[in-house]
Amino acid sequence: MMSTSKCKMEDLPKELVISTLLRLPAEDLRRLKSVCKSLYSIITSRPFIEVRRKTRNSYILVKYEDLISNNHVISLLCDETLEVVYTQTILSDTPLMDSMSSKDRVVKVVGCCNGVVCLRRIDMYVLWNPATRDAKIIPDGLYKSNPDKKMFQRREMGFGFDPKNNDYKLVSIQRLFGDNRRPVRPCQQEVEVYSLKAGCWKLLPGIFPTCDIMSAYSVEGCNGGKMFSWLVCNDEYGEHVMSFDMSNEVFITTPLPPCIIERSSHGNCRNSLMFHNASLALDHRVKGGNNQTETHNIWVLGEYGVKESWTNLFTVGPFKLLGPSIRGFWNNNKVLLQVRGGGCRHDLILVDPSIRKIKDLDIHGTSPQVFNYQENLVQINATPPINLF
């Protein structure tokens, strides 16, 4: 029998090594990648990454500005209990940390899917994997580097995952402006897509947004895996959903239910997009009580492009006007609410509308954003560390 004191990792069965590695937390795997080439090869292989991803728990990721440290941070909440698992400064342990951690910089999450987070600060976009502490700045698009396109300005950016090609992508919508710095009429728009796998941008000739992106109700779209959606408005459909399919690289138009369009025409409603489980959801807020309250009607979309597939799921409220804001959902119809704390602080709470039960989620900061998150060891910068033996 082999002496344990002389046993080397190379002497162990590969199946045993892989089985052991699959049980380790991401932080330990991150360190082990720097130990030797054989471990690096196993941990960064696609089969290992896929097997581990399917066995890991899901989380709720909350990005907010911490009032104590004044840093932009994320907290991961266990999807089963909503207890905070850990909190870290965004881009921690990466060379890019200082570029986005300062309190005088506005940092937003564009989207989060398949374990990767897309961050935006002004015109800089970064892909970040919190599990591997791996990050990459997205290079400027073709329009910024082309003098002939100087009158085009980036108006919107969407992020998603292309499962057909196992690729992360960003879509950029450019709007043509005139010498007076106003958008040209009729609308002229062009589209380019960045592929993480290819590491470059490409133009999509002949692919045009179905609506003037200047009509988007918010600069923040809604990310749902291979679809990125905006709430927009035009003469043909009125207010509707415009989505970009990351796999097929086309835009899809989904009209809103007729009753919502009719009600919104009276000016006493507001709409916003989010996700309920894996489905695109619409928060249709209706004023009441002499415009002193708002009731939230939650609609869920069954199929993109099909108006008849909207379903009115449930109602939350009424709440005081400009009071709590819905940030997400948990365990079917329980609601994650942003409420005002002291000063500029926002608190995140869980509300069960059926029994009117409230739970404090111990998230206290400003400008919270909520996403579904599943840990993934995918490499964003796939360059092996030097000095591996």
C-alpha cells in the first residue's frame, strides 16, 4: 500500500480529485487554481464548471450603496431562507475595484445572468464574476472608434446570455443626432453586439429596434437570461415591451394587455418591468384614494411577442403614493419591497400579501437592485496565472 506521507496529488484517481473539488466553496477553488496546472485545468474546464453550477444553490443578489463604508456592495441572500450569506465590495480583489468603489461614482447593475454581473459607471461597462473575482472592461464599441459614426450616440445597452452559443453578449443601440445635438427625425438607429467569446463588437446590418429607444421609460432595462427588455412607446402599439433575443440577435415586440393601455391613457398609472421567477413581469401601478395611494397589479408574460399570453397574477397594496417600491419576488407571490429608513437609507423587507406578514432582510443602504443569481465558475479573463508547476 502506498505510504500517505509520500502520496502526491498525481497519484490520486482523477475521479476522486474531481469529486473532492466539486464539494469545495468557490473561494477555496479560486486559491487552488493558483497551485498547479493540473488543478487549474480541472477547475476551469467546461464540464467541471457545468456540473458544479447545476449542484449549487440559487441566491438573491442585492446591489446597494453601503452607508457605513460608502462603497458599492453586493449581498447574497440564500434563496431558501433569505438569510444574508455574505457581503462583498463590488470588484473586490480585482485591479478594477478602485474604479467603481468610490462613493462619488454612480454604479448600476445592467444585468445578472448565469453567474456573471454586468456593471455600468457612466460610459464604462464591466463584466464581473463574483465567485471567481474575475473581471473584464468591455472595450469601446465600433461607433466610438469610427469618425464617420461620430454623430451616433449610444442610448441603451443590454446584457444577456446566449445559451445556443454558450456566450455572454451586450447589445448597444445607437441613435443618430444632428449638429444641434438633438435626435434626428425620422428616427435613425443602428445596433452592435459584443461577444465575450469572440472578444469584439460586430454591427448588425438590417437589424433595427422596433421602436425609437429615446422613448424608453427608464435607462434601466430588464435582464432575463437570453432576453433583455425595455418598456417603450410608439404610435402603433402605444406603451409596449421591446426585447432583444441574444441567441437569434433580433428584436421582438410584445404589446401590453388592452386593459392596461386603456387605463394608462388616463394618466393615473405607471408601469415598470421586472421578473417573477423566470418570467418577465409587469408592475402596473394604479393611483387611488384621491391620488394618495397606489395599488400594484402584477402581470406575467407567458411568451414573448404574444399579447394574449399576459396573465394578471396578483395584487399588492394599496400603499401610500411614492412609498414602498417592489424590487422583486420570492417563493412565488411573496414580495421584496424597498421602504424608506432614516435619512437617505432604504431598507429591503419581505412581505407576504396573503397573511400581511413582514420580515426585515437586514439590507440597509441606498438604491438597492435585486437579481436572481446562481454561482458559476466561468472564466471572464481566461489567462492562466504565471508560475504554475
